[in-house]
Amino acid sequence: MIKDILFPVDFSPACTAMSGFVKRAAAMFGAQVTLLHVFDLTSHSGFELYCRPPSEIAEDHRRIAQDKLNKFLRADFPEAECSRLLLTGPASRSIAECARNGRFDLIVIPTHSGNFRRMFLGSTTASVLSEASCPVLTTQHAETIAPRPLEHRVWACALSLGPHSERVLRRASEEAGTIGAKLLLIHVQDFNSRRPAARPPHGKEPASLHVEQARRRLKEMCKAVGAAPELILGSGDVRESLLETVKIASADVLIIGQNLQASPSVRLSRLAYELIRDSPCPVLSV
């Protein structure tokens, strides 16, 4: 269950706008929020080095960073209710290690925004997605849209029917059940990448046969995990079909799975990257 949320901040407008999504998640799960800022202890100019010793510069930068962190989003996350952590080192590695060592249940972090939104997630966010051992909630729309009211709770879970699908479905079902959200289970058949069946039984078309097989497998998984979501099966381009279905359903969150056994360098697949980058709603990677 989600009880402790880690919110990495860099004091950017994207982080400021993301606060509404963090507050909504905390309210739904009754979770505690911890703000984390990671800064580079060695970042200083040549002029500073000329005037003062490195140790004095580092201590001054630490003090300034701590002061900014203490004041950041104070109205939304009062210090009496929300812890604030200041760390140094590489941002993505420090965030992932903090989440792991602190046993956080969820990391909430914005993706890259601006003119290059459709090209990049941002190096820190992409690395956190690959390195984190807990689920990560991302959104690049925080600066343009606001979270929906707490009463609106529609979650979509995209499954590929791969070896990790049952784990992802179980997690999605448990979390959706905790907050009373309606769960949609989406599977898209990519017929362009499949070879047609040589001899479809009973004269059925290959596409129809694949859909029936997928529906049967999805129902088996739902029974195994004790879930009763609404099933939505589509066909065509997986990315486009998933994003269009999520948009039509007006989902609050899209849940996707990662191969947790894979090395961090390959854990985030190309499809997952594109879904996170282009999704019309926040994406929860589990």
C-alpha cells in the first residue's frame, strides 16, 4: 500500500505545478509526503574559488539550498506535516537510493516540459524510472492542467500479456481497490507485428482469433488475482490505440509495467518511454 510518497523537487515551475498531483495522491491514500532536493556540492564558479576555499563555498551552497527547500511549497506541504531531505550527488541515483533506503512506496516526479516535451522526458526522470525500485508516477502536463476532483477516480491499466502482466494487474487492482477507483484493463493487439494464423479454426479470421485468445487470457488473469475490471480490447498501433483509449475514458492514471528483473539500462522499453512522454494523464510505472 502507498503510505510514504517521495517528491523530488528542483524548485522549477514544473515541480510547483506538480504539487497538486502529489497532494491528490496523498489525500487518496492517506499517505505522508517527503520533499527531496538533490544539489551538486561541487558546483561553483572560478571566481568563488579565487575568493574562498572550496569547503567554505560548499557549506554556503548547502545553507542556501536548505533554506530554499524549507521555504518551497510551504503552504501546500507544511514542515510540521511533511519532512524535507537535502542530499548531494548525482540527482537520479540519489533519488533512487533515497527511495530504496527510506522504503518509500511511490516517487512522484514531473517529466521534461516545454518545446521539447514530445522528444524527451528529461534525463533525471528517465534515469529515475530505470533505477527506482518502487513505482514512479510521472506527468508532463502539470503546468497546463489541474488534477481532477477527488471524486473522479478512473484508472487504466495497460497489459501486454507478457510474463509480468499478472504482477502489474495485481498491483493495479489492489491500489484501485484501496481508493475505490474504477479500473479499466486495456490490451491492444498489434496485428502488424503478427504472422497470420495458417489455418484459423471454424473459418474465423486471424484477427478475431487473436482477440478471443487475448480476452480469454485476460479473464484468466483477472480470476487469478481476484480482480473485476472493465475489459477493453483494441487493435492497431499499440501506442496510438492505448493513448486514444485513455483519452476517451478520461482516465486519471495510466498504469504500465516494467521488467524489474532487467538491468536499469533496458528496464524502460521504447513503448513505455513513449507512453510516459505522450500520455494525456499521469503514468504510474510499476
